[in-house]
Amino acid sequence: MASGTASPELEVIGREGELSRLRDFVLGEPNERVVVLSGGPGVGKTTLWEAAVAASTEQGAHVLSARAAEAEKTLPFATLSDLFQWIPIEAGPDLPEPQRRALDVALLRAEPAGAPAKTRAIALGVLSVLRSLAVERPVLVAIDDVQWTDAASMEALAFAARRLDGESVRIMLARRPGRPTPLEQATASRATGLILEGLSLGAVRRLLATRLELVLSRRVVRQVFEGTLGNPLFVLELGRTLTEVGPPAIGEELALPDSLDELLGARASAAPKPRRALLAVALGGGLTVSELVELVGDDALEAAVERGLLLEEDGRLRPSHPLLAAALLKRVRARERRELHRALAEVVSEPARRARHLALAATLPDTELARIVAAGAAGALARGATQQAVELAEQALRLTPTGAAERHERVLELAEWLKRANEVSR
């Protein structure tokens, strides 16, 4: 199945200077180790990030890349699993056995055995692997939408980043404006920022012509530019509308929607089958192609890809843009969400993921369901995913009837796990 992902080089329009700077960053001075691309939604961070990843690979760097997603923020080690997807844990011949074992369990390469995987052993394993890879050639750790990195990955990466010193390891992060993540805080003294703003008038014209083959008069291009403030995603969504309805006649003003969200919401909801496919991916967090096909069918998946709603990457699916998923989720009723979570629980195999979907589908206490969710919490803890264990334990307690024999035990269990997660104030 085609993923719908275009060549990054074709997509970089109006950001040539920024891309050149990022190319230099990977092999640049050792005191500049971290670069943070920031800007509002739709401004083109991911496009530039993709191009920089491709350029770094061409330069011979060992690139470890991951796209964090809001739907996967509760999945422990999701970002770390993506970064290490093609890296065998044996990458470091001197990797101590406790670190190797902890990483294998955390990344679902081995079943838990004995005591739960220790957070420190996982973090030390990450540091050891990065150091080992950097001996061979420069390493680039690239994370898009870092603000949505799961807590377990964030903790391990921040630990490792604080301890990297003379190694040839660079970190490139893309993010929306907001509070710095723990990884950014850990590297603040060695970081530089790159803030993206709207495209120029000329770049807007080139973007429409290149991506949509849409050639407009200077008058209409200026109206598009002024109405979108050069935001690339807004420009393209408005351009798609113009290809359907045509540009305004001479003397008429361009009809602008109230917001980008309005345009994206209409596009995401235009057809029932692709809409359900997008919604499933938005709620599912890391759904595989086979899981989505089982849930909605081949036709719905193909239609969602053809409409540009979903992209496939390494067998997993993601919304073509986070704002598309967000626009759809804002328009979905709670009942439909619960029904889809119930359906998702039937197609995912990993126990903790299944437990989460079952919990989010339930509104009333249920003894048997509470037991399933509690078992999912215990499994997460065994992998060293303390934060996920806490969240599932909270759900298990919510689903446990007031008079049930297990309730007292679950309260004590939750208190213990909150302590392990350093959340004793909750």
C-alpha cells in the first residue's frame, strides 16, 4: 500500500536557509548539540524535520528518528521503540547484561521475568547504545512533536542526554510552543532554537503551484497569503478548496473560513468510511495496518489514504497531520468514542493497550473488567512502564465496585505505584 509520503526535498519551499542550517548542524561544532524547531500548528515543522532527517542520512549520519503522537502519549516507550526500531540491542558489545535485559523488556523484545525492569537500567542502556553507535559515525536523534513523547521514553532520553559529553551525538527536536519537555530541560545549556513563522508571498505562490499544480493570479495569491498569514497547512487546505470551487471572480473577495480547524474538520468528516478510519487511528495510538483493516476494512483504509487523511510508515498508521485528527476528535460525541474504544480492544493484542481501551469504553463499575485492567497495570509495571501502570491502576480502581473485596487491595496497590512514579502528592 502506498503511504502517500512525498519526497522531503520537493516539500521544502521557502525554508531553504533553515534546511541549510540544519544540514550544517549534524556535522557542526561540538558545543551545539541540540536544535529545537518550534512554531505554531501547521507552520511546516514536520516538513523541515523530514528534510533534515533525509539530508543527515545522505551525509552519512546514523539517524534514529521518531514521530511522537498525541494518541500514543500513554503508550510506554513508544518513542524509544521507534528510535531503536532498526537497532539491535547487541549494538553495544560491552552492554552490561542488566541493561540489555531491561531494554529488551521495555521495547517488547522479551517477556518480563523476575523483578520489574528498573528505570535506571533502561536509561543506562539507552546511553550505552548511543555511545556505542557514535564510535562508528555521527548520530542524530530526531524526534518530531516531542511534546507528545511518552513519559517513560522521555525519562530515559533525558537521563542519557544529560550524560552525553564528548560523543558525536546530536539531537533535533520539533515542537509546538509551550513548556519545555524534560529532554529540552536536560539539554538547555547546549541547545539552540529555530523558530518557524509563515511563508513569504512568493513562497505561498510556489507552494500552491508545486503541491497542488494551482496557478493563481497575483491578486488571489495575495488574498490567500493575507488570509492565512502564510501558514503552509492553511494555504494548502484553502488551495484544495479553490481547486474544487474555483478562484473568486475579478472584483470579488476570497471567501475565507473562520479558521483552519473549520476547513480540516470538514475534510476529515466528508465521507463516513475514511472518517472512521482516521478516528480509529486517532484514538488507537500506533495501530498497525492489519489492526485497522480488521477494524474498518480494506476499502476504508484505502479511501483514507487516497484522501490524504492517513499515512503508513513501517507498517503503522498515523494521521497525515495532527491537526486533522484534532479537528475530527473535537467533533466526535462521547458515545461514539466509547464504542470505538470497545472495538479497538478487540483488535489490539498487547494486554496493556487492550486494558486501556476497555477502560475508556466503560462508564460503570464492573468487577471482571476491573480485574482485566488491573492485570494490564501489573504487566506494564513489569516492563518498567511505571506511569502507564499508575494510569491503568487508577482505571481499575474506578471500575471496582464500592463493596468489592478487591477494592482495598487496589487502593494500597495504587498508592505504592504512585510512590514509585514519584507522584505521592496525587
